[in-house]
Amino acid sequence: MKTIITVVAVVAIAFTGCKKEVTGPKGDKGDKGETGAAGTTGATGATGSTGATGAAGPQAKTFNFQLTFNSGDTYKVYSGVTGFNADDVILTFVKYENLPSQSYWTQLPLMLPGFVNIFPEFGESTGQLFINTQKTDGTTGSPWTTSNNTFDFKAVLISSSQRQAHPNVNWNDYNEVKEVLNLQD
């Protein structure tokens, strides 16, 4: 009998220890607490692979312009060449002939026998391109006896690296230069 009373007492104590406290009806939700401190930064991930190299910017550019020589002129100035560096090259071409299906360009200097020499000079510090003219017989003064002598020109700005990269190009032939350097007129 003593054993049964001991077992009942142990079971009663066990149920009492597991007894759930009842506190009444559930109340309203309380105010939101403050944000806790930030956790530690995690490990840095692996470096991604290097992307493909983009296409190089233009290494040559064409500047199209027109100049009109009047009676008494010995030169004209074009000031539109931009983006050059001291080691760049400027090639200057003049339209020599214009046929219905093709324009022919020749590099300056140019001598039109019995008439005029046309030659360029480029000022690196100013970016000005001087197109000079002189009589072919060597006498002084303007070769122009009439006004409105209009010529079409192209100044081609070429980086020195492109000139070195294409040693076999005929730099006197505008069409070849245009093709090799993918020039846009």
C-alpha cells in the first residue's frame, strides 16, 4: 500500500509540475521593439571573370570641308580639325576630279602644271589647317586671277599607332586609307 501511495504522490507531483498557467484572455499586440544591431559582414564572394574587351574607339577620322579662293588669295584656313594629339598624323586630300559615279581624291601637295601649287600646313597648337597656294612658276603673288575657285578637301586625322599598324598602306590613296581605317565620310 505504501508503494501505491508513493506512486500516486509522484504522479501528482509530476502533473503539478507540468501544469499550464492560465492568465486570462489574450491581450493586444504590443509596440514594435527597436531594431537590433547589424550582424557581422559575411565573407566576400569570389571575383567574377573579366568581361570581353570592348571595341576600340575610332583611330582615324575624316573632316570634310570646302574652301573658296578668290583673286589675290594665297591661302585659306580650316579650323575644324579636333581631337588630335601631338603624335597624330594629318593627311590632306583635294577632290581632283568628280565624275558622275566616282570622285577622285589626291593627297596634297598637288601641282597643277602651269597654274598653281597647293600644299597644306597644320598647326598642332591651334588645330588650324592652312591650305597654301602659290604660282607654279615661282613668282610671288596670288595664283588666282578670278574669284570663286572652290575646292572640296578632306583632312584625315590618323593616330600614330594606326599608321604603324598598317605599314603597307598607300597613304596617298584616299580610297585605300578609307577602306583600311574604316573611315566614314
